[in-house]
Amino acid sequence: MSLQPNQPAKLVFCYLFPGEGKGKLLDEKTALDWLKLPVHPEREYIWLHFDSPHGIEERWLQYLELNMTFRDTLHEERRSSRLTRRHHGLFAVMNDVNYDANGKEPEIATLWVSLRQHWLLSAWDKPLRSVDELVKLVVSKQAFPSPLSLVTQLLSEQADVLFEILHKIADAANEIEGKLQRNKLPKRSSLGHFRRDLIRLQRLLAPEPDSIFRIVSRPPKWAKDEELDYLQFATENFSVAIRDMMNLQERISLLEEDIAARVGEKTNHSLFILTSVTVMSLPMTVVGALFGMNVGGIPFKESDVGFWVLFLVSSTLTLISAWLIFRLLREG
């Protein structure tokens, strides 16, 4: 039965890989005829790629032993990258991101993959750059001796995408750090979305290294040692990417703390200036308020020099206040 019968998935392309591992494009009829063969050569396999993981028709599925993990994962909201072993084959979820460092929401595309010794089935919800790059390699007659070698190449493409995003975010962090060194205060929010994006991208793009190490330690019987070495190398690339990602997150957190400290210092300085102006104007305000009362008994009311006496007193008090404030500034 199909995964979702309301809208059949279309076959985007199909490649047959003979013993030397160089792909040859097949049409649907030839692909079905190959699947119907009772026995396949040991080192020959086929790659079927569909435009949707839902609605794959029974004419394909009856020759492919898709495990329930593939079917169940299609209905999950969690689309984190993973590579796991299921029975005699492997199952993978991979993501591709079109990332814009200017704050736009990342565009995410997902690829579902199921593979055995003689076939690899993949389906995306929207086109992925990593799959397009892999197809270019297949068309150029690069050899892929097994389905696992195709998946390993996809993982390498995914790691390259992750490193590319890390470089974009690192460049943006360098620019903000340069502004701080020039005593320019950038917005703290400009770093906040980078930190959130890193956390999200780590979940979406980087598969759990432990799961791949388990596959390397207990591989399927048909997997070759050379292919497992490449898989372990791809895992090490992801480990480096995750380490760099965590270091970048820590660096962004430190920059945010620095910006917050400088903003707090600037705010305190502004409040101090405002308070100082208020204190310095307090003598004149008090004297003016007292002698501005329209009541009897106000001193110097009839004196010709009363204004100048009061002006001198209030000015003296203001100068004393200013001297005390500047003294505090020098001591601070």
C-alpha cells in the first residue's frame, strides 16, 4: 500500500549502478523491469528518487522492503538529521538549508532515504542542493560502488553546507566585534538571532555522531570497509562542525555580554549626567521657589541689591555642587 494514496508521488529520476559503480539513467519501465528480476548481481544497485515521500505507488513498493521507520518518520514534526540501522539496511533523514545571514527565516528542505544492498530510495519535500550536486557527480561518471557511498557523499555535502553557514555567521560576528573595538555599539538583537539559528541548525543539519559510530561498529553485512572508512570520515567532519558551532555560540554569548555591559555602562553614565544636572540646578530651584512666594516677610524684598545677593548665594551653592560631582567623577 502507498504511504498516502490521495496524491501519487512522481519519480524524478532513476539511476542504475552496475559493478563499476558508474550510474546510468533509466526510464520508469526499465527501472520496474530491473526491480522485477528475481536475482540481482552482487555489486549492482538502483537509485530511485521521488518528488514526495508520500503517495509512493504500490508498483514500486512491492519490490522494496521499506521498514516502518521510513513510514512513521514521514508523520513526525521533528525532522532532525539522523542515520540509523534498520534490520538489513539503513534509514536516513537529511536536511538542507538556504541560509541568509541578514535575519531572514532559513528555508529548510528535507530528504528521506532508505537503502539496502541493491537499492536506494530517496524522496524530498522540496529540491535539495546536496542531491543536485550528487546527481552532477553521477552524470560526470564518478563511481559510487554501493548505496552507502551515495549516502556518504550526501553527508559530506551536508557537512559542507553546515561549514558554509558557520563561515557566514562567523563573518557577521567578526563585523560586530570590529564595531566594538572601534567603540561603536551595535544592537544586541543582531547577535541573538545568530545564536538561535545555530541551535536550530545544529539540530537540523548535524546527525548524532554516536548513531553513525554505531553503524561503523556494527555495519550491514554488505557494507565494504572502504565505504565505512568514508562514513567515519564524514562523521569526523560533523564532529568538527559541531565543535566549531559550539565555540561560535560561546563567542556570540560573550559578545552579547560585552554589548550588554557597555549598554549598562552607557545607561548608568546617562543617568549620572541627568542626576548631576538635577543636583546642580537644585540650589537655584530652591532659592527661586522660596523667594518667589508672594507672602509677607520675604528678606531683601525692599533692598536694591537683594537680587544680586541671592544670585551670588545660589551660584555659590551650584558651583560647590558641581565641584563635588566632578570630584566624584575623578575618583570613580
